[in-house]
Amino acid sequence: MTSSAGPASPGPDDLVVTRATLEDWPVVTGWAADEGWNPGLSDSAGFFAQDPEGFFVGRVGEEPVSAISVVNYGDAYAFLGFYLVRPDLRGRGYGLTTWKTALAHAGSRTVGLDGVVAQQDNYRRSGFEPAYRTVRFTGTAPAADTPADVRPVRQEDLAAITAYDAVCHPADRPRFLAYWLTGPGHRAFVREADDGTGGNRVVTGYGVIRPGRDALRIGPLFADTAEDARALFAALTADAAGAEVAIDVPEPNTAAVALVEEAGFTPSFETARMYTGPVRPFARDRVFGVTTLELG
């Protein structure tokens, strides 16, 4: 996810943009929390697992004032997020300087982002074109039981889930998933079906729920059908009844919108998925919940 006040003045000479370490990032997630983005409590380690070179902080002296991430997925795709400038220092050119420095990390890759409404025109001027809207729905987790055909993810499921994820995302991301499925506080569930031969089971969807600053976060929720998604949603929320939960839903997936509305969830804010160019085809109809607005 990205947010920054588009500066009109040139970047000051005293801003120094460097690659960030995992130890630098808590201050940035604090800024994101102040923006109301509800970052996951243990997200950063998973983000850095994907591309530890893709995180940048701008400093004036020793003081962090700006940040951005440009995380590379393979040779063809990157995702931009955490575009932030400390609110009291916006309008001084820090954001644009940080943006230009970090975007070079993507090289010739197509870059995606989830842009807040106020910044979408700025992103268009930088070559990003909107693909669809994503709406964050929040609500109280309903009382539910875990369906019998949904179970927690096991270590031996990693290869099958990684293959399934690759169908639902514009790039392969095995390093990220190895963390995301098992991170602190993360609970992952998978649904399977018989492959028709009577001997093998195939993945028909999976989902993850994790603790956030203001609410539990579901993401991803990938499923073959609305029935698969509904079963996984029930499993993800079964141990969270009464708790606040948030999920980012691609608006074009009307079945996904219907699912969360049926659960009593309501929109809280929106972003636009935007790209600088073509991306690898993926099964958009299986995306019932985006993984994160920061890494796509």
C-alpha cells in the first residue's frame, strides 16, 4: 500500500536514501499504523524474506523521514509499497527523492502497487495504470465451526500450496510463502478435493489469518470457487468469533464481495491496483482476499 503527499518543491540536498534493514523497519510500520493501514504484527520478517534488498529509508541526519519498498519477484515483476513520508515533513520533496532512488531497484520489471485514492493521479503521472479497485472490508468475525474438509496447513503442504499460489499471483514467491504460512501468530488453512482418480487430493484453496495492529487480517484467501472460499473463511474465523477482522477484496470478484457482505463486513477504505505494464496472467477469479496491500 502506498501513501504520500506529492511534493511540489525539489528534494533537499540533506536527504540521504539508503537500503533499510529489518531493524530499521519498525518505525515505518509505525507510520503505516498511524495512516490506519493496520499492519500485521509480524509482517516485516516475511516481507524481507522475499527481497531483503527492496526496502529503503530516507534520513535527514540520523532521523528517518521517508520510506518505500520495491520488492522484486523474479525477473519480470516487482511490487511497490510503504510509500510514506512523516506527516510533519511532507511537501519538502523527500517523498519524490525516495521514490526515484528506490524504483531503480525494480530495473525493467513491471511494477505493481495498491494506491490510496488521494495519490492515484500522481501514480498515473509516473506510468502506473489502474487495473481494478480493492476494497477493505472489516467486521466482527461470526461464530463458526471449521468445516470438516478444511484443515490447518502442514509443512508437507508447502510445495502444493506454493504451486497453487503461483496460479493466483502474478509471480512465484516460495521464499515469502515459507514464512507467511508459519509466521508468529499466523494460522493457515487448506481445502482439498479428490482429483477424480480416487487416489490423490488436490488443493482447491488456502487462506491465512494473522494478528494486526487494529484487527486480525485475512490474506490471502485464494479459492477455486465461492464454496471453497466460504469454507475457508469459516475456518479462518472459527477461533476469532467476536474479534475485529479485515480483508482486502478485489472489487471485480463479485462472489468475494458477496461472501464478506454475507458475513456482515462493511467497506472501510479502498485502493486501486495499478501496474506499469503487463503482468503474467493469473486466476483473478480465485482471489477472494489479497495477501497484503504492501507486497501484493
